[in-house]
Amino acid sequence: MYTFIIVLIVIAALLLGLVVLMQNSKGGGLSSTFASSSQFMGVRKTADFLEKATWGLAIGIVVLCFVSNFFVSSVSQRAEQPSGSKAASGTQTAMPMQTPQGSAAEMSGDGSSYED
């Protein structure tokens, strides 16, 4: 489910980029192209549609981000909870190795040091 939401976020982001590129801040853009070639939707309706699409996609991305955060936290909580079978069998998790103390010259073992 998390992967599906991430894919939706990516698709919405790509669409948002395309919609923003179709707009022109000075009233041109896709609206002026449609005005000169055909009157299918009209100039103002096209600009309104692009503006509503921009807001809708932006809000959709924000909502999907919050929803994905919910799924990430629920998945991580399930991963952190130990299962009853492991605790009952007495298995232990491996401890990370500790780093040795001392300088690199002491650990090289060849007797040479960088200090003069």
C-alpha cells in the first residue's frame, strides 16, 4: 500500500509540473493558444481549469504525503515489536562489534609510527 501511495505522489507531481508549465503568468500560455485556434472551452474557462487543476493536484500531494506518513509509522511499529515465538525460544540478537581502542599506528603491528 505504501508503494502504491508513493507512485500516486510521483504521478501527481508530474501532472502538477505539466499543468504549471501550461500556464502563463501574463494571461497567455495554453489559454491564448486555444483562443486563437478554436473556441472549445474559451479562454477564461481554460485558465480556470488550469488553476483548479493546480490547486487540486497540490492539495492531493499534501494529503497523500500525510497518508504515506501514517503507513510508514504503522509499518515501523510492527517491525519493532518482537514476536512471541522468538522471545519464548530464547534467541538473542547479535551485538554489534566494538571498535578497538588505540591509534592506527598501534594497530598496524609493524612497529612503525608516524610520529617523529
